[in-house]
Amino acid sequence: MRAWTGPDVPSLDVRGPEVALHDTASGKAVTLVPVEPGTPARLYVCGITPYDATHLGHAATYVGFDLLQRAWRNAGHDVRYVQNVTDVDDPLLERAEKVGVPWEQIADRETELFRADMTALRVLPPDVYLGAVESIPLVVAMIEKLAEAGATYAVDGDVYYRVDADAAFGSESGYDRETMRALFGERGGDPDRPGKEDPLDCVVWRAERPGEPSWESPFGPGRPGWHVECAAIALEHLGTSFDVQGGGSDLTFPHHEMCAGHVQTLTQVPFARVYSHAGMVGYDGEKMSKSKGNLVFVSALRNAEIDPMAIRLALMRHHFRADWEWHDTELFRAVDDLERFRKAVAVGAGAPAAPVVTEVLAALAADLDAPRALAAVDGWVDATLGTAGLADTSDPHAAASVLTVLDAALGLRL
Ligand code: 5CA
Ligand code: ZN
């Protein structure tokens, strides 16, 4: 699939620190330097299921991982970034059925809208952007290998994966079985289906149902399960034990646990080095979600002439791992802040920039702490606006340095 057009990113004349990220599996901060010197840092971020895109929860998650890509680059590493599009799955088919529009048409339209929103938000594109449909050969090959390993069985023509085939099952989320069972039921799983060996076993190939799209396979006509899609794409395009598996915290279980399980069953080495999860954005007292319909769309704000940089700034005022609630006032504040930033850089000279640049890079390398980075920028803006015209205390190149670090590290182009 085509990704989107990336923004140009200015290069910095100082190097940022190595990046440490909080790992869901170990509960600790892990410093991520590529294992082989000189090789790229490897990142997978779960992509959208293309309907009701792009709401501010999606945007917050992708802007969060965009900060990771930028922090790695600023630390001197190349990045190899892979993202999927779940362009065939139950919720998309249900939506298509409900609105009477072909599922392919919804998927195409919403993926295109997502691309435009990501471009407007200056999110760097993945190097590999792959749909589930175009990944079916990869998925089929993975299921065949899982079958050879004795890790699958059939229930009425559907192929299931045995979670106990991976000795490390459960170590990504760290949840107990009761929690896993509850979350599995809430997030697309079928813990109560009769005929399964373990309630947590998940479907990897869903046999054709009347009215549903299907593809030929050695297991009969059908379509891929959700988890095996990301497992197969990540293994093929990033290899074993890549650096970061990312997504929102609602993917901690079952999705990322199952992806890890599928791959670890075949490779016996960790799927990813770190599992990083973005917090959930709420609205009207609940998680912003397609199923609840409490959505604020990036495209709606853009259509209302809101500067996409103000949307990005409003999102980055929250730590990417925090859960928080969207209020329109945050956007108004971001619009005002941008105006102040622009006024301050227009001064040309300003308060010394070097400490700000150092602090911005340090904050982002420390678990992508954008609020801390922005606090440093706020301090510089206040000082610069407060001392405008006081040539003896000012740094003549300050504005240029601040503009560059805002753009390179925070994705804010003033
Ligand atoms: N296609 C799958 C991943 S393989 C999927 O979860 N798609 S999604 O469209 O539902 O979500 C896309 C991304 O946005 C996921 O990483 C998800 O965790 C994240 N996300 C969804 N809702 C929110 C929210 N309210 N706040 C923050 N992130 C969210
Ligand atoms: Zn995924």
C-alpha cells in the first residue's frame, strides 16, 4: 500500500541522547540502541482499522510514536518503520453492512483520509505500509508454520491458535487469566465458544461465512484473524526481536500478547524488545471509540480551519502514555500558544537557545516526554517576549535554533 508523503525534517547540529522507553512487559524503562551498531532502529506501530478515522485518540497515538521516530533520528540512528492497515476485519464488515456501502470502498476512503490527516499533522510515514488483504500470502504462510509446529486446531472449519504453544504467553501484558479472559471477550475474542481447548485460544483463519469476503487457502476459503496479520507483517518486514511494538494501551491484551505468541512459537526468541503503549484519549467521560461514537475527527477540525499544528500541539501537551480527556478548550489554548511561539521567533534574537535545545532533546529521549519539552519552549518564549529589544542579554541565533528543534524533535513547523 502507498503510505503518505513525509514532511521534510531539518537536521540538528547537536545530537540527542539515546532513547529510553517504558516497556509494558517489564514495567521498566529500557534504553533502545540498535543491537547491531549502524543498523536501523526497528519500529512497528499497529495501524488503523479503516472506518471512523482519524479521531483524536488515533492521532494522539500516531503523534506519540512519531516522537519516537524523531528522537531516534536525533540520536543518530536510522529508523525502519512498519505499519499495517486492518482493511478486512469484523468491525469494518459490520460497519459496511450497517451503512450499505461496500467494505472495500469504506476502507479505501478512510485510509486516504488517514493519510491526509497524518500529512497535515506532520507525522513521518512508515517505510512499509501494508494492508491485511495484500498480506494474506504472508498470513497463510505463517499459519502453515504454526500448524506444522502443532500450535493450531480446527473448530467447525475455523483455525485456532493454542496460546499454550508459547511458553512465554502472558509475559507481554503480565495479566492474570481472569483479566485476560475478560479483556479477550471485550476486544474481539470469543472465550465462550464451545469446542475450543482453551477459552483464550484465538482465531487465525476464519472460514468463509455467507455474505463475507473470503480468499482461498490450504485451510479452505476464509479470511485472516486479526493478531496473525500484525505478527506476519512484523516478522517479515522487521525480523525477530525488533526494537518496539507500539500501539494504544487497548492493544496490550489480547492483540500484542497474541502477536508475540504467534511469532515466539515459531522463533523461540522475543517478538519485540519493548512493548510501548499510548494512553487512551477520552471524550464526554469515556474512551473515545468508534463503538461508542464519541468522536472528534482531525479532518473535522481541519475543515473548520483549525491549524493542524495547533491540533498536534494540543495532543503533545499530554504525555503519550497518560490517559486524558479531550476538551475543546485545549485546542483554543494551543492556538494561543502557537501565536505566542510565532511572535517570539519573529523577534529573531532571543533568550539563549542552547539550554532549550538540550532540554527538548533530553525530555523526548526520556520516554517521549513532550510536556516537559514544551515547558522548556514556553520558558524560552516567555523570556524572549519579556526581554525583546534587550540586545545585551540576547542570543542572535536563538529563533533559528528554536524553530529547528521544534520542527525536528516535536514535529511543529511554525
Ligand atoms: N487495526 C487495529 C490495530 S492492528 C486497531 O486497533 N485499529 S484502530 O483503528 O481501532 O486503532 C488504531 C490505533 O489507535 C491503535 O493503536 C489503537 O490502540 C489507537 N486508539 C484507538 N482509540 C484510541 C483512543 N481513544 N486513544 C488513544 N489511542 C487510541
Ligand atoms: Zn496490530
